[in-house]
Amino acid sequence: MSAVTINGRPETLPDDPDSLLADVLRDRLGLTGTKLVCGAGVCGACTVLLDGVPVASCLMPVKAAAGRTITTVEGIAATGLHPIQRAFMALDALQCGFCTPGFIVEATAFHDNWRKAQGTTTPSREEIGAALSGHLCRCGAYDNILRAVAEACSGRFDAETSAAPRVEARDKVTGSAKYTVDIRHEGQLEGLIVRSAVAHGKITSLDFAPSRALPGVMAVISLLGDDKMVRYVGDPVAAVAARDHTTARQAAAAIGITYEELPSVIGLDAARKPDAPLVFERSSRKKAANVSEGSPAPAPWKQNVRGPSAAFSHKTKTVRGEIASAAAANDPLLIKGVFRTAGQSHSCLEPHATVARFDGDYLTVHVSTQAVFHVMELIAKRYKLGHDKVRVIADHVGGGFGSKGSLGVDTIAAIELARAAKAPVRVALDRHDELSVTGHRPGTEIDIALLPSQAGELKAVSLTAWSDNGAGVNSTIAALARLIYPAEAKALTDFDVVSNLPPGAPFRGPGGPPMAFALEQAVDEAALRLQIDPIKLRQRWDTDPNRRRLYEWAAGLEAWRNVKPASSKSGRYRRGVGVASGYWLYLWQPGSKVELAIKGGRLIASTAIQDIGTGSRTVIANTVAREFGLDPHEVEVRIGDSILPEGPGSGGSRTTASVVPPTLLAIQKLKGVIESNAKRKPLPGSNAPWRELLATSGDISVSATRPEDSRHLAPGVRSPLKEAGFMGAIFGWMLRRFSNLAVGSGVPSSVQVIEVEVDTWLGHVRVLNVHTGIAVGKLAAPALARSQAAGSVIQGIGYALYEGREVDPLRGHILTAGLEDYRIPGIADTPNIDVHFDEAGFDHVLGGSVGIGEVATVPTSPAVANAIRNAIGVRANALPIRPDRLVALLNQRSVA
């Protein structure tokens, strides 16, 4: 055993040459603030200080730490909060918090060294970005991190500061927040999923005997379906549980698997060929995964293509006739193009993970999920258990973005292994699995034609979308163009293309960003041909009142007023400005409940939702505190537990709109009970007496359910799906009937103006400034809303410039299998981000607030593309807009 000092205390480390410092800190010493994400020293989440110097503990052998001094994030806060921690809390420089401890450790070292050398001089964004460039944040909290480090270095946070806008911020900056991967029960085993090595085949035999014979192996189970088929590399085959991860890996490797390999088809182009091998026979089509949040509507199949689905079209024959006539006449106003987008991986930093434990017939499941109550229902249904026999817990969730909305194979495997082993089991996916089999935004091919009239009106729009879904169906891309830019006629057609790849999954505004990438560039091109300002053209075509207010704001920006045409620019580095618009639906979840109680004079709000970084705890705390004249930190919020009253999932931007209305109704009920019991009545419109009344009222509990939207409709306000006519009503009914989602009235909207710089020699694009205008009603938590909006922009920039899943086109193996290969934006990629909130438009909603997560990212990629077009005069038709693609486009133009 080796002696070390950890957080000021002497400790001993094992002599095992294979042990890594991160594992020892987490598993032996319980210092779970050190997080494991990439395992390759790329993300920075596992950073600790070794003799005061930041190091990646996931790469450091334990023996290298012998005799040294180690400080983890827990040690930094041991004698009081460091200025960096105070700054992160005060400026909301975090969201889900999974990456936060690593940032805190690195930024603390930077701060201390900076102060020694520079005093309270403020470092530049470039200096901070360079120092923190080894750290990744998938939520995109970089803008506030840069601010926090700068202001801490300037001395602003040397003393204690006011309370943080995020109620759980202290837990996250000190490393005490517990995520699913941090849960450890006595006797807990490590589970591992064994996956298919072939893209298509039938398992003819599984030999578990060699695996079960290994010492320390406690359970081996099959995860195959009745047909024994595997349809992509990584399809689950079996699972093992063992005393430690090393033994589990050995057990997984020992399983004998025999395949009857079948012909496979990889990707969009191959799967559409008429002679392509079938992924699903007719009898097995129901086994296709669902890549969306809603339930699939009926649609025809032809080979590996499901569709067409064109329910949201309007006068299809008119569209085809108008476009055919314009094409025959070589109408210069006819805009046609084909746009492609690559698959985008969710890349949540906390992996999909589950810890399952049986106590007799009672099942407790800790799971990294976006839907604690819904997952409890799914588990109870699958295993034929009563709701009172299943408890799902998610205290903190390290990101989701749509990939953690249902019952995952990690949860199924953990439950079945725990039952077989008669012991608690943890199953946590590794980074390879996260980037390959946990879902992704499907790649697309979009064929668009847009025809304005000579008078500048929009005559016809045709949009056909092919979604590269892998082994899944139910994409909606083209149909989303129905609810923006009213035209005389629209032909909107969606196709699912199925292949032997892992299925896609919902991802932040599913279908919205690729649709906008095509449509908003076509609108931009129409403005160029009509010689009209692109914002003015949108104002002419777009009738939505929320976006029309945002267009007025965007038109007044200095960056837009000073925009110059591409023809006026020259030189190697050229700057451009682009605009794009986007929308999402106002969704809410029926049945959402909130309980509000007074216990010992303290207010407690409870509901079975989860906080994936979006600030659910704070939204509820702010709502309650505001009505009682309290500080939000004085309100106890209980969430993340399925035994609490039914709450909504965190997807589809539904959470705020689902929980704020019942919270307000519960507040009204509670005030009524307090007033009826109080000897001294509060003055009308005053919150002053409530603190005293709460302290003397005794214990009270009330609850309320989210009311129907129709009870709060303003005159003349209609749902966007009602505007879409009969098929919109059918779609809304299906969402509610099969997905427990309702569509409210009004359209959350976003308009973005983005400034870029393009290196015309190397094809590199740098986003300089982003101005994002967002209309989502009143802000329930303003600081957190800004954080989420900025993070959505960062993810949109990643989609535009960097991110793209790559697979072996012959065998179906993932090639972008680690964070060193799959490029997400880093802190040095962060532009200046200006967020403008328009808080009108949703007064008919109780509380006035609707969701922000989806709409804020929809227009980013087309705004970047339109800015590039303004900079260099060529239009990017494929995402990501890589340097090689941009150079090729420039070369084509010069040849022409």
C-alpha cells in the first residue's frame, strides 16, 4: 500500500498496477465529486490537483501518486468556499453540474496562479479559454464559466456573496451532488452489457458456462428477444454481474456467441436501393424503435423505406404544378436545393446508468433519466409489479437532451441482473456505448423547392425529408414546415429510412434543426433573388405575432444594420452576418401534480419530476417563494422520486408549462387554508404577514393538478395545430392519447442573428457573436433561462460546424467512438452571446411561462450557414460545415 495525502488527510492507496487514481478516489474513498466521462483525458471531468497541478485522474496509475498530495473538489471547499466556487454559484456557471467539479478544480488552480502573478487584473476570455480548453460541458455553460472565472480573478468574489440563482448550486460546485453513477449500496455488483459484433444476424447459440465459472461472477443473463435477431452492431445480447468491473469484463469476454450472419445495409443511400437487404421483415416491423417523442402514425412500407407521410401538406397538386411550371420556364425565383445533415450524438456527460436493488419484492431503481414517474410506470408494467412496489430515484441527472426519456436497456439489464444475483447491481455505459447505441439525432437528406411570386408573396413550398433512422421509425421533419411561413400551397413529405445501424432518438427539438437548416436557407436565398432584406421578407411572409416582435428587435441590432453584401468583401478572412427563425410547440403534460405542505413552519413543494440541468428545482422554488415573499432557498423542493405526486418528463420543453400552473393553484389552496385558520388576516396584495403565518399555521398539506389549457385561453388565441386544420387536430389527439402530451395555444419562437469569420484559405469558420431573441412568455427563473438559451446556442453551433457521427459503411461499426473523435464545442469555441427575451405572448397560460430548451437551438445552424453565405458568397448545403467542404465549395465557385 502507498501513502498519500488526500484533502489534507493521510490515506493509503492499493499497490495494484492496474488501478487508476480516479477509480480509487471514487470507489474506495467515496470522493465521487471526481467524475468519469471519457476515460481518455479529453473531457476534464476527472481533474484533481496533484501537488497543486491539475491532472486527469482517469489516466493516472495509482502508483504515480505515491507520496504526493492530492486535492479533489471536496477538498477545495473543506475550509470554506473558494472564490471560484462562489463565482460559479452566483453567475450560474453550471447546468446539469456533472462537468462542474472538474472545471472548479482547474479554474481554482488558474485563479490562484493568476492572482499570485497578476493580482486582481482581469484575464481575457482567450486566456481563460486556453487554460480551461481541456474541459467539456455538453450543456454549453461556457459563457457563464468564462464570466465567473474572469470576475473571480478580478477579486469580486473574495468575500461571501448573495445566494445563487440555482438552488442546488452549492451541492454541484462542492462535488456533493449525487448522480446515479455515484450510488453505492453494500454488496453492490458491477453489471456489463454484451453487445452484437455484427450488423445483422441471428444468434444460434449462447454459451454462458465459461462465464459463470469465473470466480466473482454472480449472474449471467440473456437480453435477446424471442426471434434471437440482432440488427446493428451494439444490439444487446447478454449481461453479466460480477464483484468488480475487471471481473465483469472478463465474464463478458468469456461468453460464447455463435452468429448466423445475414446481409446488412448501412446508411441512408444504401438502404434506399431497391435491392437492399431488408432490416425488418413484414412480420417484425413493430420491433423498430421509436426515434421520436410521439407514437408512430400508420404509414406504408416499401422495402426499408417507411412513408410517405404527408398529412400536413396543403394543396399538394397545386405545389407540384406551380414548381413544374416554374422549372420549365427557368423561373429565376424558383429556389431548389438538396441539404444533408449528419447524425448528432447526445453525448450526455453522465452516461446512461442504473442501480437496481430488490428488498424482498420491493424494487428500488436509481436511474439517470428524464422521466422518473414515467419510467416507474414502464418498469411496473414490464415486470407486472404494482406502482407501490417500484420506486425510481434520480436526485441529479447529468444531461439528457432527449436520450434518457424512456426505459433503457441499462435499466432492464440492471433489474434482471439484480434479481438473478440477489444483490444490488449497477450498470453504467461507457463512452463508446454512449456515442454508438444510446440514440442520436438522425441524419437527413432534405429536398426543398420554394417559389415566390413576382410580387414577393410565397406561392409554393415543397419539402421532402429522408431521415437516416437506423433501426427505428417515426421521424417528423418536413411536416414541421407546416407551421411557419403560410403559403398558398405546401407539399411536405416525410420518409423514414431504416438500416442496420443503432436507432436514433429524440434530440432537443427533434426534426426542427434539420428542417430549419433547409427552409431558412431557402428563404434567405429568396430574399437575395428578390433583392429584399432577409428580415423584411420574413416579416412579409411570417404571420406569427411572437416572431414578428422578434423580427423588429433583430432589425434594430447594430450588427444587422451594418451588414454588407458578399460581393463587397475580399481578403483571406471575411466576416458575414446571417439571420434565421425557428419555432417549437408549447407542450404540457396532463396529470401533472404538485403538493405543497407546511411542516414545522417550513414550506415544502413536492412533485415527481427530475432536474437534468434545466433548473426544475429552482423554477418551483422561485414560484413558491415569490407568492409568499420568501427567498427561494427558504423553500424546500422535493423532486427526483417516483413516490412523490405524478410529475412530467423533462423533454419537449414541457416541464415548466406542466409544473408552474399546478404550483400556483396549490399556492392558492394553501393560502386559503392558512387564511381560514389565521387570527390575523393578511392585507390584500401584501406578502409581509406570510412568514409569520407560515410559522404559526401548523402542519398543512394541499395538492393541485395542472389545469386544462382551455380554462386559461385568451380571446382569439388558438393552438398552432388547430391552425393546421383537421390533420393538426388528429396529430394533437394522437400526442395526447399515446404520448400523454397536450399542445397548448401559442408558438414559442426564436430569431437569431449570428456573425462569423471565415478563413477562405483553410475553410475554418469562427462564430464571433450571437444575438438570440426568444419568445417563451414570462421567465420563471431568469438567470437559468439565459443559461439554457446560451447552452442551446452552443449545441446548435456544434451541430453547424463540428458534430457528425461517422460509421464504417461496410460493417456498421461506430468510428467516432470517443470524445477525441466526436468533436463537441469547447470553451474556446464560445462566441459572445447576447440573449434577448420577449416575455409577451403567453398571458393565457397560468403563470405565463412555457418551455425554452428546444426553440432556442432550432435556428442556430441555418443562421450560421446564412452568415457564411453573406461572408463568402457560397451556400453550405451539408452539416457539419467542415473546412474541407467549405474549401471545395470555394474552389467550385472559382472554377465556375
